[in-house]
Amino acid sequence: MSEATEDVNRRMLRARDAMDRDYALPLDVPALARIAHVSPAHFARTFRDTFGETPHRYLQRRRVERAMRLLRETTVSVTDICFRVGFGSPGTFSRTFSAIVGRSPRQYRRAAVAANVPTCFTMAWVRPGNTEPPNTAVSEKFPPAPDR
């Protein structure tokens, strides 16, 4: 790899790291281009060539990923999450979230809460060849402890 290519990659990584770190801030292509020390047009074109998606789409995806975590792990309202991760309006947030995830933020939260079962219980059930419910399989493998 040539020095010029390495320099371009470093500049793009610097901008991508800024998006990962400051995803909730209002970042636009000119601001990101300044971080990478290139023109906005060159930045947009090079970022897409380097990472396979536009800077705007990358930033939206990162924001949605952060929102998914907040929806799973907190009881903060969807509207508050929308603003916390950097979206300007609940409508844009919901539309973007649905386009990326395939369901609305509220549907995602309901499904995540319903699926909030410890993996140690679900893994016993989904092992190939295991047709018995988890509690039966565990009780046969591990008999009750003797009384002392």
C-alpha cells in the first residue's frame, strides 16, 4: 500500500472515529471533511469508496445502533432516546430506525423485553437434538444435591 493510500485511509478513519465518538452531535459532511482535512466533495466520495456507504448513512446507522441499546437496556422514552442519539425529530428517528431495523422503535423495545431471557436457559433448549424443555434436561443431568 502506498503512502498516499495510507494517508487517505488515516484521514477517513479519523472522521469515522469522530462519528463513533460524537454520534449525538450535529455532524455534517463539511464538519467531517474538516476533521479529515479534505474538501467536502472529496470526503463524501472517498468515505463511500473506503467504507462502502455514505457518511450520512454511516452516522444514521451508528445512531440507530446506540438507540437499540438504549431501547433494550433502559426505560427512557422513545422520544428522549431519539434526541439523545442525535436525531432532530421523532418522525425522522422512527422512519430511519424502521428502515434499518425492520420495525419501529416501540415494536423493537417490546420484542427485546419479551426476549429478555438469560441465554443459559435458551441455549439448553436450542441445542441440536435436544427436544426436552430446559428444566427437564437440566434436572436429569444434574440430580438434586443430597441432604446434609
